Amino acid sequence: MAKVKTFEDLEAWQACRDLRNFVVREVSPKLPKDERFSLIQQIKDAARSTTNNIAEGYGRFHYKDNAKFCSNARGSVYEVLDHLIDANDEKLISNELLNEGRKLFERAVQVLNGYMNYLHKAANSPARIQEGQSQPYLNETAEVLPIND
């Protein structure tokens, strides 16, 4: 079981990073150059916002603040999917690329929802983890696993 020492250890951040890298490496190069300042920039900004918000929330060290930033990240994940659908509707990307993006989207939302669920429960729990301690590890099914120090 891994210990979460930084936002980079969070599965939610890792899943959003996978989505971001997919957008930058697989989708953006396939879009026409005339979309450079519209769709390309918008989808990259949305994809970058997913990981940026998770990192910023993690750095707040308060459960409710962290959950709010994760909510923003989740909104950006949905925005990425909408841009992918737009690109597919306009025949700029293939159905296969859209489907690959959907899988990454579903994974990111699943893990983000699990992490947000933990944050909301922790914020309302009388036995909260003390501020400054590592946050718990979330496994693939977004179940909270205790940290053994």
C-alpha cells in the first residue's frame, strides 16, 4: 500500500494526468491548424485544469477546500469530454479516438468521485486525520485504504 505524500501520489491526479497527456499527445496533433486558437487551446486548457485543480486543492490542507477544487477538476474533465465530442461531431477526430478519450474520462470521474467522497466524509468526521498528516491512499475502486505510518 502506497503512502500519499504529495498530490502526485493521488490516483485522481494520476487519472487526470492520463487524460491530459492523451489530449496533448493524441488529440491536439490531429486537429487542423486553423483550430489552434480555438478548439485546440480550449481542450488543452480544460485538460490542464483537471490536474491543476487537484494539486491546488491538495495544497489547501482543508478537506472542504480540497473537495471544492476537486469539484472544479471534475467539471474540467466533463469539459474535456465535451470538446472531444465536438471534435468528433465536426469530423476532426475519429470515433476510436473519442472512445479512447471516453475511457480516460470515465476513469478520471470514477476516481475523483471516490476521492471527493472521502474528503466530504473526512470533513464531517469527528475523528479526522490531523492537519499536516498524509491523506489516505485510494485504490482502483476508489475505496479509502488506511495509511499505516
